[in-house]
Amino acid sequence: MKSLVIIVVSAALAAVIPFVGSEYALSFTVQLFVFVALAYSWNLIGGYAGYTHFGQVAFFGVGAYTGALMMDAGFHWLLAAGAAGLSGALLALPLGGAMLRVKGPFFAIGMFGMARVCESFALGFDGITQGGTGLYLTPVTDLKPLYFVLWAIAFGMVVLTWKLDNSRLGIQLLAIREDETAADALGIRTTRLKIGTFVASAIAPAAVGSLYATYLSFIDPATAFAPMTELTTIAMVLLGGMGTTFGPLVGAVVMSVVNELLWSRFPEIYLALVGAVILAVVLFMPRGIVSFAMRRAWWWVPAARSSLRRLASRPAPSRSPKEAH
């Protein structure tokens, strides 16, 4: 119940920003929602299944170009975002079948290489993508509709992760993360589960990529497939806590605010300062802020997998002497 209250309150507070906040606050929160969606998507396959990688930006970039090309052809940006999400799933399905055969550094570097291949295609097919020049789109005059679509995607990912964290599926993913061979021996369909999770983790980044292109009114390969986008997303998940319900949200909010404050005050050295902050958190909170708070039982932090904990704490049904024999 505490988790649901936190989600509802956070969503309600975010929903009023377009009506009471400034244009700066609106723009800042739009970018925050982009990273919240990216962080939660990465957390599905990296945090729960244990397949950390550097290739999620491939889906973000493919979605950005899919949406941009559709908008350039005259389609509405919302329809373009839906098609972009579908393109992410279609790319992830065969890619997952091939790449999820390996794990650890091989999977991580392989996915990084895939992102660079996608960037090369965007640069090479300049007759379609305009290459390094990029695609210029019609600017959005009102950010509010775009804001609420990103709001829905971001908090939809939060709710999805909350449900996953309290489900049998989530436990199976954690079993794969801890020992995939043992999970397979226990009857968990590891291959199907990994590919399904990988595909699910690609849909939101692709859709958000299209919405980000709409927000910028422009997209080019350097923006769509930026390694910094990938590294920032991973840093947010690590900062908040991998494999937790609220870790990506906490990490995204904290890192976005710290980034903005340091950039506005120390523009020359803000990246070094951000790195120092992340290093300090990793050293003193190696499992992330949320896990650190859980271990200390802070009252405002809900317990992980609370519904499963309540189920496990129920006394076993009593059996009659006849049933015992």
C-alpha cells in the first residue's frame, strides 16, 4: 500500500506542474520523464534479469528516426510515437534471440556495438535520414500534450515495475539474475522470459525517442545514438538501486536535479563534480540509495516485494491427522 501511495502522490504532483510551473520547469520535467522511462526500461533487463548492457540507446535512436520520418511524411506525432514503440519491439525480438545467448561483458559490448551500427546506418543512408545534417521537424507550439504523454509513459513504467516486483514473474527474473543454470533446472523458461523482458524493455525507449525528437523539433545521429544518454541512464539506475521499484525514479530525479544545479553554478567543471557525487554514492551506498534506505528501515521507504512478503508470512493451513498420514 505504501508503494502505491508514493506512486499516486508522485504522479499527482507531476501532473500539476504544467499548470503552476514555469516554462523552464515544464521543459526540465519533460527531459526528466524521458530519463525516467529510459531508466525503468533498462532496469527491467539489467536490474531484474541481470543482463547489463550499453545498447539501449539503439532502441531510443531507432525510435527517434522512425518517429521523425513519419512526422516528416505528415503523420501526427502521437501516431509516430506509437509506430516508434512498435519498431523498437520488432528490432528487439530477433536481436534478443541472438544476443541473449551470451552474458556479462560479451552481451554488454555486443549491445554497444549494435548501437554504433545503428548510428552508422543513420549516417550512411543520408538520402533518407539526411545523414549528419539531421532531420528538422515542425516545432510543437504547445508542450502540454507532449508532457502528459511522457508523464503517462514514465509513470506507466513505474507501475509496471511495481507489479513486476510483487509477482511470480519478477521472482523468476531475479532467479535468472542470481543463477540462470539453477533457474533453468527449476523449470523456469529462461529463454522465453529473457526475450520477452528484452522486447518489453525496448518499447518505451523507442517511443520516448520519437517524443524526444518531437520535443527538440530535430534529430541527428549524434543526438539519437549519444553514448552519454546511455551512460546517464545506467548511472541513474545504479544511483537509485538496480532491481528495485523506486530506484530508477529516485536516481533519475536526484541526478537530474544535481546535474542542473551544478551546471548552472559551475559550467566549466560540472561533469567532474557530477562524477564525484556518483563516485561517493557508489562507495558509501554500493546497492543504491533505495537499497541503503531499505536496509535501515526508514519509515518512508516501502519494503521490496511487500505483497510476496505478506504471503510468505501467513501461517500454513492446518491439516487434520488423517491428512498428515
